[in-house]
Amino acid sequence: MICTQRRPYLAVVFCFLLASGQLVSAPDTVRLGTADVHALPFHFRAPARGLDSTAQGWSASDWLHRGALLRTTTPGGSQLVGLSGLPAVYTGFHWLGFALTSPTLGLTDGSWIHPAFRNQTGVHTQLGGQYLGSGNLGGLVDLSAQWLGSEGSWAGLEAYSAGGGGATVRCRTNSGTLGFWASSAHYRYPYQDYLGTRRMRTGADAQNAQLEWRGERRWGAHTLRYGFQGILQDRGLPRSAASSYGLGDRQRDQRLHAGVRWEHQRQNWHWSRGAFGWMDFQAFDARVVALRDSHQTAGMRVEWSGTHPNGHVAWGWSQMAAWGPSHQSLGVWDGFVKGALQGTGRLRPGLAWARWDLRQTSARSPLGNASGGMRWKGSNGIEIQAARHFRWPTLNDLAWIPGGNPLLLPEAGWALEVHGFIPHSKTPKRPWGHWEWQSKAMHLTQSIVWKPIGIQWVPVNAGSWSQWWNRLRWTAHQREWMGWAEVQYTLSNAAFAVPWRGNAGGAYRKGAWTAGAEYTAQAASQQTPRWFTGRLWGGWQSKHWSVQLNVQNALPGTVEYLPYYPNPHWYTVINLNYKFK
Amino acid sequence: MKNFKLFIFSTLTIVLGSCQPDPVNPLNQDYRNGVLVVNEGPFQTGTGTLSFAHFKRTASDSTYAFLDVFQTVNGRVMGNIAQSAVRVGGYVLVAVNLAGTVELLDAKTMQLEHTFTGLGLPRYFQALPNNRVALSDWQDNRIYVLDLTTKTVVDTAQVDAGPEGMAYLSNTPNGDVLLVACSGGYADNNTVVALNAQMNRIKTITVGDQPHSFAQDPSGTWWLLNQGKPDWITPANGTPGSLYRIDANALTASLYATSADGSLHPAHLLCDGSGLVFVSDRYAGSAVRMPLGSTVWPTAPFLTGASYSLAFDALKKEYYSGKIVDYSGPGRLVRYNVQGVALDSVSTGQIPGFILPESH
């Protein structure tokens, strides 16, 4: 099976070389897809970033601050990020313009964000993400919103009160940036099980090591960007506090990502072509019984795009394979062609066509994808967008043993969004600060659901759901003070829907000193309990040194993001960083 | 005299009224007057529950249900993946699989009397003499003997992989014998282990793949249902379910009938007095019925709809079927008459996996 897939890979390489022979290029395609094609003028930023700059490591607090739905917040632990009130399978992660999402689970782990490149990350919840491909209904996390960024070189140490710590090094050179991160979190903390017995959590430890290189070469109107990511993770999954005490399952991930993108400007056109390849290995070791699941995937993607002030065209192709004891060996390819008008008019229609093919069967699913945006310049920014959404089945859905269903069709649906804002620039002296609101109506059909059929669980295209998600955010900045508040409200018939969620905080900066507090609360869904958590922090920084103390979940009790999976009631994280000149 | 009559009338009204089930207050119930349903609860992220259902049988009666009597009465959750239950003496015992516990409850009030902890993956119960109960456990492939008088584990026995259902055979030539169906647990096995009263293995009987449950017919004959071994890649290539007849005197088992469909794996065998009833497939099969004396494997649904759990009340001559609605919300308990006609139904907790009828 694997041998027979060599030919498509060669074809992919040939296509890439052929495309590169045209010597046409464009800026970062991720930004093309979101900022240019749909003219999304504003992204929900982390307003406290300027006041919270001493914390260099990416943590769960960032996700809570950005309105994401989380299920764990442990240092180094798995972070499944849901945006727009949707589960994590509807959040796309892009790196160098390519989807990072694991084809097996259809998920990207938020812990794959390298701390050294945290400040180059952007989060988009607008429908623009739809245009970029499968599984972006909730939003898009762009890990390379800036490829190199303006940060220089620095090194940092962090320590966790629940045991363990980590080290980060960011080294900027003339040709690129190298990031290295290693951490080991023991994560021992007391909790109470369902019988009221006080226990010490063990086996929830997490070991992470990541190496990332981002390089850039420029000559004339050409830019070559290239990068490499290596990720090693070995993490214990805690057992439910409603289970007998014992070690949870263990998950091991080994991933390699490599990408290159060649961009070129010719007259009014930006041209870009890129290639991305990956290999991953994932294993689950069950502890209660001697079970071990493991699988590998490998694949390659190529993309070519051109952007003009009045339009955008792109095509791309992916080829991937999966094998291993818990998977049937299979190969899948998908491809897309898309185009959009933009720039001069207020109506900005786009159209994409995508196709997906599972080699082992004759099941094929061509799928249209259309979107349009409208903006009134004189109304402080109001946008209305409609987009067709789709999500390919994952390799688990297709080929898991037992139960994988190769006849699955992609999920498909429609979404309508209204997005408005009063930017800072229009209200420089208004005390009420910056307001932004977003309202997203989503409907999805032929949802992929695992159901028992005959002797086994099988994923089928069954059911549909509708959701209306609303978000209002306020930010104010007055001299040394900053305050922010956000509320999300959701009407939905989906079991995962969280009815409301709130986040509020404030920060103060005086000279080299910083202090702040932020609290987040979430109502219960059918699947998750309600929770309330807070974070306090204080820091100091000089020209070269900075130190910050974070107190996570600064509350008297534990917090459970999932039923019966208690996090510690509070713990501290200390960061010490040194910035080179 | 008039006041005296009024007093008597009022007293009788109160006394007789108090004998009626209270459809409103779960803290004022006699839980022996209804069906208990053990609900698995959400896998990994939740807790099992114990539901109670009382069905109307007289004009003055009413049908009602409580979804989670364990937590309502005892103020805490029951633990992850509730598996099965049994009534013994004045107690109800509930096995909670991933919690590794057995909850010992007062059968009338559902008050928690004791929690057996430190078990592995408890599965099913079998009542023994002397106020004792045998418990099968997948963790170390053991049978535990629980003494309800001392509320302790008094004995254990090592058996083959994946012990499931059990049968207690008294006064055989080998003395009292406990038969244990060893399914393989998360793997495969095809043996029944016979233990004597001292919980020593006296024989290992080879049977069909993945033996699951026993039932005894009115003639005293014991029957064993084997699930068959699934083939996850090509389901039709699985080994089919089978029915074995047990010779209690010789401690042997002989093949009686075999399913023609290797993709279906039956479970939950019971006898209704004139036939053997089981679920045609353990995940989403229908209840099928095989009259005693017939050797034809039944395929036609006997009870409407899929059954995730199945029980028969021998005194009331009624069947009960546990239905999973959507795996994320309440399930349903349906009551059928002896002809298999649905009578009524009530809501249960999530994933009703085991039913304990009133007369059991």
C-alpha cells in the first residue's frame, strides 16, 4: 500500500516544481485568506499583551483570555481549543499558510504552539477562516501571523509549583529564528475524589520538547520562507475522580513538520507557492488494561495562489497516508480551487471548489464553498458574511479499527456572520474604550457522529445542529490602567453548546512593575460543568531581565472543565527571562 | 361517636395513603416496589446513576420514575460506569466498574450502608448462601466473595480472563458449584471455570467464544450464551454466537444451537419459563426468543426496538428493555407483557445497561 503511494508523491513534487518555475509569488497566504480576501479589518487581540509582556510561555490563560473553550489548563498538557462556541474539531491551525491539523483526529493541540513564537500567533474567529478549507467553522489560529516577528533573542526559565519546569531559548539570526523549548511538568496536586477521599494526583505529568526553525531569504521582489518543527510529547492523562484511583492512559506524540513558501510580487499581483510535508506518530497506552493503540501518518500539501487588489485565485492539493495497528492502511487526497473578487466594491464574493477522494473506495465528495462579505465604510466597520462550511472526515473516521467508515461524506453547512466594531482610532478620547461585537449563525448537516451499529461503533453522517453565537468585548486603556470584559452568549440545540461565558480583568503598570487580575466563568453545557476561575499576576522587567509570578486558579476550590477531572485549586508559575541585545 | 368515626376514617386514610407509593418524593419511597435500572453514565467523563421506576397496575396507582435515586438519597455520585446490580437479603448491591467499587444499599430506602473499595473492574453478581455474594472482576480476572454480614471481602479466586456472568449450582455430585463464564474481557476466551464451595477451581470447561451469561429453565437445565468473537475489520467473519447446554452433574457443556450470522454477538440470556430470551447483539440488537425445545436460532425481534439491557420479572410475567436514546441524554425503560407487547415506558438515566426487576 505504501509503495503504491510513491507515484502520487512524485506527482506532488513535480507539480510544486512546475508551479515554482513560473516565478510568481505572494505574501503569506494565511493572511491572504483572512485579511485580504475577506477584508477582515480587525482581529480579536489580547488587549493585555502589552501589560503582560513578561510572561513568555504560551499558557492556557491566553486561550481563556481570547475566548476559547478549554478542557484542560495543565502546564504542558493537551489544550484542545474551541472557538466561536464550537468544539476543537472546528478550529483550524495554520503554519506557514498550511493546515497543521492532525488528519487522524481532526484536531490540533494548542500545546503545539512554540513558546518562542507565541507572539507571532493570531486568532481569527471571523468566517474568513471558511475560505481556507476544511474544519475552520469556529475559527483559525495562525501560528505564523508574522513569520519571524520583531522579537530578538531571549532565553527563559519557568517553574511550576505543582512540580517541574521548563526552559525556552529564542535565537534570532540574520537568516532566521531558532526556537527551543523543553519542559517537564510533574503535576502533582491534592484533590478529592467522588467518595470524599483526599488524594494526590499522579500520572498526569507532561514532558514536552520542541524545536522550531523559521528562515527567510529575500532577493529583489522574491521572498523565500521555510521552516521546520519537531515535537516530542509524552503525557499522562488523568483518571476521572469518579473512577478508582490509579494511573490514567498515556499519550505519546512525535511530529515532524517542514514547509517552504516562495513569494513574489509582479505589478499588482502577489504570487505564492508552497509545499508542506509532515510525519506523525501517536500512541495511546491504556493503563487499566493492557491495550496499546498507535498509528502513523505522513503527507504532503502543495498550494499556489495569486492575489490582486481586485481578486484572488488559488489551488492546492494534499496527499496523505495512514497506517498502524489501529488503522487500516489507506491513502487520501484532497484538492481545491478557489477564487474571489475583492477590493473595489463593497460586496466581495468568493467561490471555492474542493474535492476529496479516499483511494480505497469509490466514495468521492465534490463540494462547493462560497462566501461573500459586505462592508459599509461609513459605519465604523460592520461586516456581513455568509460562507459555506465543510469538514472532511478524519482518518480515524475513515479507517479506525474497529469501525472506520470509508463511505463517510464531509460535514457541510452554512454560516452567517455579522461583525461590528468601534475601533480605537475613531474614539481616541472616549472613556468607554473600544467595543467589538460578533454574531454568528451556523447550521451544519450530515454531522459525523459515532454510533453503535451491529457489533461496533461506526461513524455515520447523521444529525444536524444549529447554533447562534454572540460575542461582545470591551477594552479600555487609560494611562497606567487597562480593563477588559467579554461575554459570549450561545443559543444552540447542540449538546456541546455552552450557553454563556464571561471574562473580565484589569491590569496596572507603573514603571517596571506590572500587576493584574483576570476572571473567567462558564455556564454548564450538557457535557461539561459550569466553572469559574481566576488568575493573578505581578511582574517586573528591566532592559534585559524580566520576572513574572502567575497565580493560576486563584480561588479556594478546584475547578473542573470536564466532569470529575479536577484541576488544582491554585498553583503558581514563575517565569524568568533574559533578553539579549 | 361522630368524632370517633371521623377519627377512625382519618386515621385509615392516612395509614392506607402512606402505603401507596409516593410519586413525588424520592426520599419517601419503598424501593422494593419497583424496577431499578443501573445506568452506565457517560464514558470516562461522568458517573453512573441508579434509576427507579414504578409502574401503574391498579386504578389507584400511578406510573412514575426517579432518574438518580442514589445521589438523591445519599448526596454523592455513584462513580464512573455503573455496571450491574443484585438484590440479596435486605440489600441492593451495585457494581461500579471503573470506580472499582460496590455500593451496598438498603433495599427499601436506598440508603448507603457500605462501599466496598479496592476492587478492580467489577462486573456481575451471583448470590451465594449465608448472605454472601460472588462478584466477577476483570482487573485481575478474579471472583470476589463479599460477606454482607461483616461487609468485607472474605475470599477470592483466580479464574480465566474476563469473568462475566455466573451460575450457582447447588447439590451437584461435586457439591455446590459456582460456574464462571470467562469471556476474555478486552481480549478473547472460551472457557467456563467451575469453582467449589471453597472457591477452588475444580474444572475448566471449553465452550463457545466469549461466554457471557447463564439461565436456568424450569426443568433445572442450565444454559450458557456465548457472544462469539468479533472480527473488527470484516464483521461477517466473526465467530457467531452460540448456546450451550450445561450438564450440572458431569460439569460438561455441549453445543445446542449456533447463530448463522457471525457479525452479531448476543448477550443477556434469560429464561421466561417457556423460552430463552436474549439480545441478538450486545450493542444494538433486538430481544429475540427461542422456545424451549427448539433448536432454531431466533432472528425475529420479540420485543420492539433495540435493547441495550433486558430483564424478565418471573412473578409479574413482564419483560423490561433498556433503550439508549442518543448516548448523551436520558435513556428509556420499556415494559412489555408476556406476549412481548409494549405496555408503557419511563425515562431512565444515561445508557441503561442493567435492569433489576421488582421480584429479583
